[in-house]
Amino acid sequence: MGEEKVKLAENREQVQEFVKYLMKDIRALERMLEEGWFEIDKARIGAEQELCLVDRNAKAAPISMEVLEKLGEGPYTTELAQFNLEINMPPLEFKGDALSQMEENLQNEADRVRKVVNELGGEIVFTGILPTIRQVDVDIENMTPLPRYDALCKAINKLRGQEYELRIQGMDELLMRFDSPLLEASNTGFQVHLQVNPDQFVDRYNIAQAISGPVLASAVNSPILFGKRLWRETRVALFQQTVDTRKAGDHLRDSSPRVTFGNEWLKDSILEIYKEDIARYRVLLSSTVNEDVEKLIEEGKPPELRALQIHNGTVYRWNRPCYGISNGIAHLRIENRVFPSGPTIADEIANAAFWLGLLNGMGDVYGDITDVMEFDDAKMNFFAASKMGLDTKFRWADDKRYTAVELINKELLPIAREGLRKAGIRKSDIDSNLETIEERTDKAQTGSYWMLKSYSELSKKVSREQALTAITNAMIKNQKKGEPVHKWGLAKVEDMEMWQPSKLLVEEFMTTDLFTVQKDDILELVANLIEWRRIRYVPVEDDNNHLVGLITMRMVFKEFNRAIHEEKAAEESVEKLMIKNPITIHPEASILEAIDIMDSQQIGCLPVVKNNRLVGVITEGNYMNITARLLRSMDSEDGESKDGESKEGSEPEAE
């Protein structure tokens, strides 16, 4: 949603005024379609590259405004959060060396951004969701300070309320409350545009919908959020839930989220989408619209359709229709919002080539896709691919069933190859890009698989936070090399360079898999928990997860020893023995603050509380893990230093 001069629609009059302009824009667009105002002799492609900014510790760095100031003029713009940036690539004619030219242009711009970010002490990362993103990073304070973002967040809050709930089930489960739509900024994508003739728009748009599942299956790159292994493309679930303005209501009433795949095939024209979005979704934002579209139409000048553009920017279709003007001529585009950012620019261009080739070749093979495929199957394929990636089984045209690998390599890649050839794309570009898709699919190493496999191996050796840091650093190194993800080796412990535990927050290293009791429980239960789970501290909470006490292994053993000595049963309840009102800490406090508290108070456990609810604990065990890693690192560095001294000392003899 790039329109600068927007504001929250604060009252009925503003909404009504804005809707009047919407109606005028729809009538103007309808007339332009009927009279043939649109460019039809050119096909162009474009792209938008979103990226993450991180500091030397691989954590989100909210420095976008400083970066943009140092970059100066160029195709760069802000995103919702200050730890994201976007590069808008200029359109290219869809022919010849367009793909390699786009790759070169994008690489040059990314290198320029990286250089500036490096000067500010940071790095850039291409990833669907930054593995090291923390809850503190998506606090509203990190929102980009521009009126349009403030208006958007306020509009969503107004419709939905101030507290949201996120539920995503995958290999792990994420269940959390959040109080700002800024959580959506955890997502970064690579958006591809194709300019389409109006008379081809319906067929091309329906093809874009049909292929969303399989093209995403081979491109997934967002499996981890807040240390939880969720969907292969968690962006899909996260985006829908964070921008969802619906409230829980009667289950019999249908309602659609603002992030949507759609509800049916397109039948007649692009107008159907715009009209449905106006009918289905309330106006979130308004603007002072001074454009007299009726007068412009009479003068033969294409209007900007600003009201329609603003409303279209607040409805997030995975395949979005776009209207624009280039060189004084109106055009229509399909914007693919399915692809995540990364893993490398080479991977992204290969994804774009696959999608563009299919859009240009599917019609020759299947005819009207709506005659051979059910819309519900296309929709289910998309969400299945989001969850399972290359492990998805697809229901395809003519009700055929395919595994993802079979569908992509045997059925779709030949179609994409012919579609690119028909567009006049040079053979070397077709071969190199589609071979990347084929090899990635054959090896089953998408960005998501690489992350999950790396995490699995690393977590056997280091903590969760250390594993995520190593993965992020390894991504940065591999992205600089530029080789596509199917050629990457797994992340290693050594990739944790520059890891500084003193910069950590409590939420990054606390234990969250908790075993708790309530104050009415018997001590025998506590004793068994301590033995079974090999833990030394057991928090006491009530039915609402409010912390009410803490009981320690020493207290339990002392009570059992007393009972044995007095030849009685240990009948005390948890309430009589527990520490009431134990000292606690907030998850966004620093590790050094936690150490100081535990040291000064001579305690071995700090319960972590947020919004009056228990969310984790810190014990000496957490510190031991960090200390062990630091000692190994120091020993490794010392060994390298000694080796270096030894080699230097031997050089004179060699001479």
C-alpha cells in the first residue's frame, strides 16, 4: 500500500465521500475497458524485492530511515517496519534477456543497499521470515514513522480491537497474543508483475490462481517463527491472521479475510475483482481525492483512479490485479504475491521464470483452465503447498493426482519452457532458470527444508537461539556467494560468529516448555515432576496462568526428609511450602539484568512474566549452556591464534 497521502476514515462522512470516488473510478475503468484504452502491443515484467535489515548479532535492526537517507535517490522505499526495505525494479519488456537483465539489475541494487547497511554496522537478508525475529522486534515502536502506516494500523485496530490472537499449527505450535498489526512485518516477499492485455486478463488471472500451489511448493522459504517450526511457508498463515479484521461471530455467516486467495474463478473482466472487493471489504483508509475522473475521460486522458488504488492496497489477494499508467498509456498487471523473499536472487529469478513461463504457456495445453479444474482444488492446493511444500500431493486438472515433484518436473516445467520460448526469452536464460527449479525439486532442498534440517542438526549441539543465529548468519554468507539454495551445505555451529550473549534478551534463552503445579496440588506430584523431568524448580500458577508461587527441589527434599525423620507422610500442600510472590523478570529484559538479579538475590531461578502471565523461566542451566558455548569459542580462537604464531615462527627456517 504505497499511496503516501492517505488517512484513517474517521467518520461516516469521510467514508461516504471516499466511496463516491470509488464508484466514479469503477465507472471510469468500465468505460476504458469498453473503449479499448489499454496498451496491448507490449508485455512487460517487473518485481518488488523486500528484505530484512539485521545487526551484527543477526537480530532485526530498525535502521531503514537511516539507510534510505544514505542511499539517496533510487528505487528504494519503506515497508511497515523499520527493519525492512523494498527495492522496486523498473519494468522490462518480456522478451530476449529480460530475466538475466532483471537479475543483474536486482543484484546491483542489492549490493548497493548492502554496502550502505554494512557502513551502519548491519547486513541484509533475503528471507520470507527472519529466523531470529523476536516479539520485541514487532513492537509498535519499530513501525516506520510515516502517516500511511500509522493510518493503516489504526484502521485495522478500529475494526478488530487492540488484542489479537495468533494460532499456527505445524511441527510445533504457536499460540500467542499480540497487540499490533506490526507482526505482519515479519513477512518479506518477492513480488513479480506481468503486464497483461485486457482481453487476456481473465484467462491469465485464472491460470495464476491455478498454478499458485505448485509454484509455491518449490519456493517455500519461511518455516520458522519465534523459534517454532510451523508451515513450510508460514507467511501465508501469518499474513492472513495479522491483517484479519474479522471478529468471532455466528459460524453460520460467511466472511472473508482481507488476505485472501479468492472465492471463485474470474469470469468476465478485472472489474469483477474490484467490485467484489468494494462489496465485501469495508473502506479502511481515505484520502483527499481531487482527481476529476469524468473530466479526464472526456479529455481522453487516463485517470490515476486514486480511490480505487487506495482501496485495492488494503485488500491483499495472493494474485492481485493492478492498474497503472506508463508513458501516458493505461495498462493492467497481475501481481504475484505468493513468493517469499530469497533464499538468493538466483532462486527468486528462477521462481519468476517458472511462474511467467506457465502464465504464457498453460493456455496452449489446457485451454480454459476453469473447464478442467475446480476452483476449490486450486485453493486447497495453495494452502496445502503452504503447509507441506514439496511434500504436497496435488489434485490437478481432469481430477488427476500428482506428488509435487511429479507435477513440477514432468508436467509443468515443459509447459513453462515452451511459454518462455514463445515469449522470445533467450534459450540460455530459459535453461539456467528452469534447471534451478528442476534441481531444487529433485533434491527436495527448498529454503524451508534447508532451514529445518539445519535447525534439527544444530539444536542437538546448541540452544534454540544459537541455532537460529547460526542459520541466519549462514544464510547471509550463502546469499553473498549467490549460489541457489539446492547447492547450500547445512548451517554449522561455526556460523555463529559475532554471537554476543550479552546482547540477548530474556525471551531468547528462557525455557518455555514448562511443567507447573497449582497451589492445591500435593507434594508427591511435585517430587515426581522433579524426578521425571529432571528439573530443580517448579512454578506454581492458577487457572489463568498467573504466577502465584515457586517451589524448589531443595524445599521438597527438605520436607520429605523431615517427614521421614518424624516417621510421618509428607502431607503438606504446595501452597504451604511454596515461595509466595517470587522475584520475576520481563521477557524483554536483557540477559545481564537477569544475571544481576539472580546474583544479588542469591537465587537460582527467575520466572518470566508478561501481562501478568507466566511465559517462561530462567535457571542456572540456561547460563551453563551459554557459558559452555563461549568457552568452546574462546578455546577455538585461542587454538587458531597459537597455530598462527607457530606458522609465523617457522617461516624464517623455511627461507
